[in-house]
Amino acid sequence: MLKKITLISASAISAFALHMAEININDKDLEVGAKLDVGQFNDRVEPNTMFVGAKFLNPVDEHSSDSLTNLKPYYEVNFSIMREVGNYGVSFGMGLKLNYTEIGTTNFSALPLGVEFAYAFPSPKVIPMHLGASLYYAPEVLSFADSTRYLEYRIHYDVELIPNAGLTLGYRNLNVKAGNSSIGSVNYNSSWYVGFQLGF
């Protein structure tokens, strides 16, 4: 029993272990991200619990609301804290982001707050697999420039094919809303993707 619990715990840790670089693609969109483990720089922070990162998304009009054209890239810096709950491979976290993008001449920026979830399947000796999801939201008080709201949710399934390297299959949905603009509330990007993950 103790051995099983240890294996489950190790699998859960590997979902967030080390620094992580990721590239996600589909037929049109390109997304690149990196996440650093603060615990590897600061002895006062437990490893695999606190992360800072950045993300870049270059979307296309076809994966957004029908009325949108002239989409500009999306930029993001983020901070999150994750903790395992019990010894069952389940982890919960909280985070915040600072993001920016443009649609035509309308500028969007927000500071969304969010929650994250991760589950490590109890089969680390075969092929470690993880399921993750996140939800981030910024009301008007946390939206800047022309923004009045931001909503993002994601879900992804990760498979570690070799140690510290694997594949991910995911879905993302990013929604923005502008105040004094003809754009209004729109879907900035909604798409499935596949990607590569590398821990270092």
C-alpha cells in the first residue's frame, strides 16, 4: 500500500516537476509557453508548488468569432501555486495572469484570477498520464485599456512518453469584452491543439 501511495505521489509531482517548456499547434494557431519552478531558485519555497511563466499565442481569424478580423498575438505572464490534496494524485491551485492583445485598433488587457486542477493517473510505471484543467476570469475592475471582461478556460491531457518529455492534447477558449467599441463580447480563440512538453 505504501509503495502504491508513493508511486501515485511521484506521478502527481511529475505533472509539475522541474521547469517546463511547451509548444502547442493546430492547423492554424501557434502557442509557446514556459513555466519556471520557483522552488528551484529559493530554498524557502517547496519545489513543485510555486510557478512563474509566460505565454505567447498567435491565433487566426478562423478560430474566433465570425465577426473578428485582424487579430494580433496574445501575450501573458502568469503566477500560480499548486498543492497535492491527500495522496491520490489530485492537485488544486490558484493563480493570476497579466495579459495583453489587440483586435484591430481595440486594446485588451486584464489581470484574471483563476483556479487550476490536475490529476495524475495511477500508472506511472507504464506511461505517466495527467489530466488538467483551468478557469481564469477578470471582471471589469480587473480589466484595463478597452477591456471590460476576460474569461479563459482550458482542459488538457498529457502523456509522458520519455522522462521529462511528452505530448499534450488540449482545448482552449479565450473570451474578451470591450466597453466603448463595436467589438463587444467576442470569442478571441477557441480551438483544439496538440503539443510537445519538455521538463528541464
